[in-house]
Amino acid sequence: MGSRCSIILYTDSEPKAAAAAEHAFDTIAAIEDTLTDYRPNSEAMRTAAQPAGQWVAISPVLTDVLDRSRVLYQLSGGAFDPTVGGFTHLWRAAKREQRIPTEEELKRTSASVGFGLLELDAAAQRVRFEKPGIILDFGAIGKGYAADKALGALREHGINTALVDMGGDLAIGDPPPDQPSGWSIRVQPGNSAEWTAPLHNAAIATSGDLERHYEHNGVRYSHILDPRTGMGVTAPRAVTVIASDATTADAAASIVSVLGEPVIPALRAYFPDIIIRIATGEPFEQATSTNP
Ligand code: ADP
Ligand code: MG
């Protein structure tokens, strides 16, 4: 998933800790193998490559992630859409050539983007696609999902006091013994003021172009795209979301990155406990170079 993952856990024996951590890391690796769009033989890539119209049997993980994605797609009016892969691959290719995708390329690719092109039968664990050429990209939900499942794996070993950090997407269990109000989580959104939140039995995720972006002709494009246009988001904002699970926090941070403040009420209506903070401002590197 292209990020460093760390796990902190509390338990009374070293072997127990090692076995639980190994199970959690194996769980993350298996989820990555299933979902990644960086390898043509992942389950997600193989599934979407099947002939259009044909039902394809899929694993419980792929079923679950597609099912969660469907809700988030609807809730966001299409701003979150894991069928955005055609566009993300187009941007990856364009970046290698130091350019941005042409209008013609975007138009052609838009025909194979849209969650509506996919029919999920979650009960029967199968999916089919209306047309060929769709690429599934779970980049905006996979790390959160993996963090949740890794925390779940630790709980299977009786370990509840733990934190899983998938490079900024965190799933958090019971508070540590010396911090009864929760794990102290420090958020540094770009060059905006950092803040700290004590969290337990919750999740937190941050996304936005202040960290990962691509600059072309003086315009900064986020790696988060608007699936309705295929363009990288250009509004400079870092979005932090606190939610009950990391899958929701991860995807919701991407949704707010695309749509900004106006989508917050819709997210709150569906996830009443959600907390969302948007940081705007000059990009981090620029601020440090003018203000050493
Ligand atoms: P990160 O945590 O890696 O900074 P996000 O969680 O915001 O990033 O996810 C960004 C990744 O999700 C992109 O690199 C791309 O693979 C994919 N993606 C980009 N735009 C969208 C979108 N609108 N909907 C779903 N996935 C997206
Ligand atoms: Mg995200």
C-alpha cells in the first residue's frame, strides 16, 4: 500500500505479543494482495478483467470492501468511487511524461469510470461489470480497511489495548494503561497548526494535497481525483476525519478532499459521531522555503 505500517500493543507476554502482531501484519498483507491495483494478478485486477456481463465469484474481503464502497459512493454523490482506476492510471502515465492528461484522454477514460457500471451481489459474493476496461482502485479506502482488520486480528488474540497506524490512517483500541483518556494523537496537517486529540476505540485519517501532489505549470494537483471529471483536486486542503472505524475515516477524508465543506452535513447524517477538520493554506514545502 506504499506506506509504512506500525502497530503498538500492550499485553503481558512477549510470545503473545509476537504472535498477535504477526497475525495482524499477515492480515494487512493479505488485504493488500486482494485489493492492490499495482499488480495485475491481484484479485481486484483479475476480477475487473473478466468479460463484461459475466458474474465473477469474489472473496469475502473484496465483497466487503465493495459493499462499503457502494454506500460511500452513494453518500458522496460519486465523489468517492473506486472505479476511478482508469483515471488514476492515466495520471500515473502522464506524470511519468511530465504532463497532465489531455481532454481527449480524460473523455475516453470517463467511459470506464462509474460505480454504476458495476453490479454487486454481496449475498452471493459475486460481481459483474457492464463493460470491459474498468480498473478498481481502492487507494482511498484500503489502508483504513486494513487498519480495522489488523486491530480486529489483535482482538482475536485477546489484545484490546492497541493502535494500528497505516501511515496516517489509524485504528485505535482501548486506551494505554498510563493514559486513561486515550492515545494522544498529534495531527500535523501541512503547514497548518498542529493539534492533539486523545482517542480510544475510534479511528482517525488525514488526506489532502498538502502532502502528496503533482505540480505542473504552477498548478498543484492532488493524487485525489474528482471521478466526475478525472481531474486532480486543486483546492489546497488537508482533511482529518475522526470516526468509529478507519474504513469510514479513510474514505470520508478523501470525500471531503474532493467536495469540501458542503458535503459535511451528508456525512454527519449517516455517521453521527464523525468529526471533520479541514486545514487550508499554502503548501507545506512552499511555506518552509520562504520561512526557513
Ligand atoms: P492517502 O491516505 O494515500 O493520502 P487517500 O486515502 O486520500 O490517500 O486516497 C487517495 C488514493 O485513492 C489515490 O492515490 C487514488 O489511488 C485513489 N483515489 C483518488 N481519487 C479517488 C476518488 N475520488 N475516489 C476513490 N479513490 C480515489
Ligand atoms: Mg482516504
